[in-house]
Amino acid sequence: MSSHERVDVGAVLAHLGDSVKSFLTTRGINLPVFVGIHTGGVWVAQALHAHCAVAEPLGMLDVSYHRDDVARTGVRPLKPVRMPASLDDRHVLLIDDVLFTGRTTRAALNELFEYGRPASVSLVVLVERPGREIPVAPDLTGMRLELGPEDRVKLQGPDPMELVITRPNDSLLEEPAR
Amino acid sequence: MSSTQPTLFRLPPAAQYQLDEEGRLRHFLTIEGLPTALLEEILSTAQSFHTASDQAARKVPLLRGKTIVNLFFEASTRTRTTFELAAKRLSADVLNLDMATAATTKGESLLDTLRNLEAMHCDMFVVRHHQSGAAHFIVRHVAEHISVINAGDGRHAHPTQAMLDMFTLRQHFPDFSAITVVIVGDILHSRVARSEIQALRALGVGEIRVIAPRTLLPREATSLGVIPFKSMEEGLVGAQAVIMLRLQKERMHGSFVPSETEYYRLYGLTRARVELLAEDGIVMHPGPVNRGVEIESAVVDGPRSVILKQVRNGIAVRMAILSMAMRRHAW
């Protein structure tokens, strides 16, 4: 038996939204482009996009075709992709739900640059957990979870949005106590 | 119908070759026997690759490091170039072998050619051949890691053309069950017609009609699930789409039609006949178009024509098929 924990992220999202606002102000970014990574990243991006009242429509990326494991998993139809005509000279906020190995971020960056040469790209994640396999670091983080390599965290949503944390190893620890 | 009518060329169903143990695409040889869900997946994946005509084409790295060989034993411009573009937009390396001028003319057998290409670490063969069943033959004799895509074999099948036509139809008519599609022309010799009919049926098109001279209509037409019509005036009425076929003079041995003029008078798609279609009806043609032989020039260029859209859609659909048939790594 593994343990499941459900965490509501409403407060974390609101706090992250405020952080994004002050980040944009500090950097002097007036016309940011918010881009969410399917699926969970789009939900987070939608919330932040509304919180910050961004004028530009929300961008959405499905990075499946740029992933380094696609040769193993096979090709699937993409979720709807919506991007501005060009990202040339734009300040992009790339938004994802969970930052783990960094491979999704790598794939997203590759795909982003197909749309032009942004002035800057900043990474915003709802959850950061250890386990990076690629040198990627977030600019803004909602919360940090100290999870082991076998633990899993998944954002469910979009309404309500909550994190489901699964720790398969807990059962081993709990067993003797019974 | 009389028993003197010609019969279709038939191969055994190729489903056992086309799918792997998990039911995923392995080779793409014919529409026949493929599950409808897989055909739908091809269309959805193609939609992921589709870019509007005003958007820049984007490359994806899906087939990076793979080598695709266009193995064309029969002339082709549209099919070969769209396969080439599709492969390049998937980041594959592409070899174009025009087999009409290649080593085979120096006496090398097809199997020896295949062995040589295998030795060059090629991953996928896109095959066009004048003999029905050529792609099946290659599948049976090629190394395990190679995928084979049929780009047209004799009178048998042209499955990627059928899928790009389904994609084009879907853009105009999302609900296939409500539409009538008419195929006009040389049904007998046409691999396109055969694959189209199979795809239209599998995807649940409401009504499929064929219009052809009796000599170019296979005896089994009705058992294919299509309704034969003798005249354009009857068969075109109220249809949402008409697919015109080219007169395939190179595959006709003997006199199937009295003359081109007579054929055009009876079966040519003129502006007047286009008016018989439903109000939103579209005109399709797999190419190459013979203006004034099976279709009036003004119809080719007219507002109902989606012929160039078909060509453009061919790239996205072939990208979907190439990437889905790519062998997955087992690591």
C-alpha cells in the first residue's frame, strides 16, 4: 500500500500570482507572453494569467514531439497548441505544474524557439521537487516538495486544482507498526 | 451485372503485417483491415502537424537520426515530393531513389537492392511500384527494423492518398455520417478509388456512390458497399464531395473508352455538372489532373475545388503516418 496525500493549491497559486506580478514589475516587463505547458502547466498558467490580468492571450504548448523519450513512447495526437504569431523580442513566462527532471522544460524551450527569438524566457513552476537531470532552475516557484525519486506528484484539475502526492515507500515504513 | 465484367485485383488482408503486438502501426500498406480507431488516430495526429497556409512550416525532431528511402519504381511528383517534405519536417534524412534509372536497370534484383539499403542503415522505405502487392513483397523480405509505407502499388492500393483525402473531407464535413461522396472515373484500374472506398466505409460515410463507364466499373462494385450510377446527371445530385479520377491510359490494355472526347462528354466534370452537387459540395482530385479530359479547366481552378488543399494536407498526413510507423526503441 502506498500513501496518497491531496493538497489544495489555491493559496499557493495566489501567492505565486503575486510573486509573478512583482517579478514583472521588478524586471520592467510590460507586455509579457504567458505560455503554459500541457496539461497541468496550462491550468496553472490560466490561473496566473487571470491573476495578473495579462492582455495577450494565453499561449499553450504541447511539447510531446520535442521530448527526448518520444522514440520510446510513440507519437500521439497533440493537445491544442496556441501561440502568438511570433515571439521575437517578447518576454516569455514559461509555466509548468511540476519541475522534476527538467526534460519537459528542455523540450519546451526547443519548441518555444521555433516561434522566434524571445527577449527573455523565465520559468515559473507551481511545484519544484529534487531530481534534476538537466541544468534547469526555476525563476519563480510556488512550493518546494522534498520527495524521493520513487515518489510521484501529479496536479489534478482544472477545477478544483489539487496536488496528489503518492509515496510508494511509505508502506514499507508503516508495515512494522501495524 | 454481367459476368463478363472485369474483376478487381485482390491481395489477402495485410492486417497481420501492418500492426505490431500492441496494435500500433508497423507498416502502412493498405486501408483494408485497419481498425477505424487507428484511422482516426492518423487523422488526429495529422491535425497536430497541420499548419495553416499562412503559417510558417515548423520542423519537429521526431525522426532525427532516421533515414527514410523514397523507393520509386514508377513516376511520381506530388507523392514523392510531399513524402520528402514530410520526412524532412520530421528531421529525418531522406534518400530519393528513382528506380527507373537505378541499378535495377543494370540487372540488380529488388532483393539485392533492399539488402544494400539495409546495409546503409535505412529505417523506412516509402515504396511506389507498378505491380500490385510490391510493398507487401518488400515487407516479407526486409530486415525486421525497417518499416514500409505503400505510396501506391499497381492497381491495388494508395492508402496515404486516401487518408489525406479523408483529412481534407473532414476539414469541410466533420460529421461523415451525414455526407454523400461520389467517385467518378476509372474505378477498375484505380488504386486510389479502392483505398478511398475502404477509408470512406471505415470512417462511416453516409453514402458512397461511383460513376463510371461499365467497362471501368468492377463487377463487385455493389459488394464494396458503393452505389453505382451510370450518369453524372443522376449520380452527382446532392453530394457533398466528388472525387474525380484520372483516366489511367498506361494501365489500360484494350479499349475501355471509345475516345477522350466521348469520355469527357459523358463523364467530364463540367461547371454545369458541379452545380448538381450540394450547395457546400467540394471537388477533389488526387492528381495529376488532365484538364479537359476528366475535368473542365475552370472547375479545377474554381471556388469548389480543394485540389491544392489536398496536396498541402498530404504533407501533414504523411508526417503522421511516417512518425506513427517509426519503430520505437525498446531501451
